[in-house]
Amino acid sequence: MTPPSQFTDRSDAESERVESRRPLSRRTTLQSLGVLCTGVGAGCLGGSGPSSDRIRWRKSIRGQPLLDDGTLYVMGRLTLHALSPTDGSRQWVTEYSEDDFDQRLCLHSDIAVDDRRIYVPGCDGLRALRRSDGEQAWFVESPLRQGVGVGDGRVYANAEDLLAIDANSGDVVWRADTGGDRLTTPATTADGVVFTNRVDGVVTAFDVDGERRWDHRTDAETRSPTVAGDTVYVATSTEPGQSGRLLALNRADGAVRWAVDTPSPKRGTRPVVDGDAVYLGCSGRDHGTLVALDRSDGTERWSFTDENSTVYDPAVTDDAVYAGSNDNHVYAFSPTGELRWQIETNSVVGTVVAGETLLYAANNERVFAIDRS
């Protein structure tokens, strides 16, 4: 299969500077006046509106970017790209053929890495590829339903059972009956794994030897968990598209430390924890919302509301918070919620990841490298 073409054509590049031809909204009208007012705690931003001057390079690759140890990985529909974060040049590429699979869209874009391998989940099983050249190290043939969790020499994957796989050999160390097929991406720790059943709303923790440690029932549709320190953070959607709750559970026994009401988190999202704050991207019928909460008790610090239905998981650094949205923008905020800048990308922006000087964002057409400053 011919690899996706690189985005180098001058006319195509300049087309990125053309504003979307969607109907004018209040946001667009304000931008034409050089003023943007939005969100809670974000204040008003003066300037000339969205610009692509921050974009340093772009590639016509579809998929979620993952940045780790000097390489940017993007899993497209059938191709895994390893790119230089600096200029987007190709380090290597691994391609698959549709003939390799019984189903279309078989490979998931939510890949994971450790210090030696890249893990590509798919409808037929889990592939472990060498980070140096993309060659396959091992394969576990067991259809996966979600992404995988990686940590402490193990890979945890949701198949018909929850699998604990040795990261070096690919051997299945243990498997556990989870009693459901709507499992979310697991969160790993040095001594075990935590996952949720999306429909049943049950959060479950297993010890490193496969023994069930505890269960907690949320009585609401759940999202993927995040483990930070001695706490498990789980977002639930009590009324999809309208309302939700964020829970902080004790990692040792599952006891509730605090629970607060939030907007409804979108499927596929998870809490993002950084420092003393936890962030959650949410969806709604009219607006998406990004909320920043105090990690100690769930008190809201600030929130931002977009002009469409969803704000996705943010990327958080020491001095900024970045997020993509269904309104075709990438946003940059100060740690206290002031809007610093925004960029129009002409398509929905989901995953964003932050490097030292550049931010990497993916929409339905391309991967962008954006100047953070």
C-alpha cells in the first residue's frame, strides 16, 4: 500500500489559512471585531482571531498522536508512523494491508508505549512492535475491545477476559473473567490494574497476581479511569449529553474520597491529572466544556465552554493547558483558565499532546505541530 502523502504542496499549505465556510456564529462575529469573550474565568481576548501562523509543520495523517522520548507516533487506519517531532520527517513506517484483517478499521489508533515497544491493539489481537524500527516483536491473538494499559513490565488488555501480558515475551501471565464486554481502557499501577465496565458502571481493581482487590458500583455509565498517586479518578455520565459526576476513589480499597457534579464526559475521554488539579473534557447538546477541579476535594477552579458539543482531553504543562474541540479549534489556556490563543483547523480536533516547544494536534485530516509560545 502506498503510504499517505506528506503535506508539502504550497497551495495545499496555504489553504490551511482559509477560514472555514461554516455559518457565522456569535464567536465568529466577535473574532471579526478582534474580540473574543467565552468561558467561565477565561475573560476576553483581544487580537485578530484565529491564525495558522503558529503551525510549524503538518502531515496528512489521520490518527491520535503519541509523543514519547523524542519520537512522535501516529497510528493511521493501516499505517503506523514514527516521526521527528521537530519537523515531522519520517523515522520509519510500518504498513499493513486490508487483506491482513477480516474487518475494516481493525487497528485502533490509541496505541501505547514503554521504553522498548509500541503496542497496537486491534480486532484480532495485540501487536508489540520494536520502537527502533517498527518490526513486530510478538503478537497475542485475542480480539481486543479497547486500548491497553502499560506499566511495570506488564501490558493489560481487555479481550474476552482481562489479560495480563508479559511485555518482554508476549506470554499471558493471567486472565480474569470481567463479566462484560463494554470495558474501558485500563489504568495501570506498579501493583495492579484498574478498569471500568462502561455500561454497568462498575470500577474494578486487580492485584498484580490477578486477584480481585475491590469493586465499586457507580450506578452510571463510566469512562476510562486515571490513577494518580493513591487515588483513582473516574468520570461518569449520569445523563449522557447533560450531566455527569467525577469520583475520587481510594486506590487501596475503592472507598469514595469525594464526588462532584460535572457536565457529561464524552465516551473515550478520561480525567487528566497534573499537579494539584484534575481536568475533564465534557460534551453537551449545545456546548462542550473543559473543567479544572482541585485534586484534593473536587472544588471547581475554572471552566471553559466552546461553541459546539465537545471539548476533548487536554494536554497540561507547567505553564499552560491545551485542548481540542468539536468547534474545529485548538485552545491554549493559562493554568488559571485565561484564554491565551486559539487556532482554527477546519475540522474537529481530538487528541493533543505537548512537547517542550511544540503542541501536536490531530483533526480528521492531518496532524499539526503548533508553536506553544
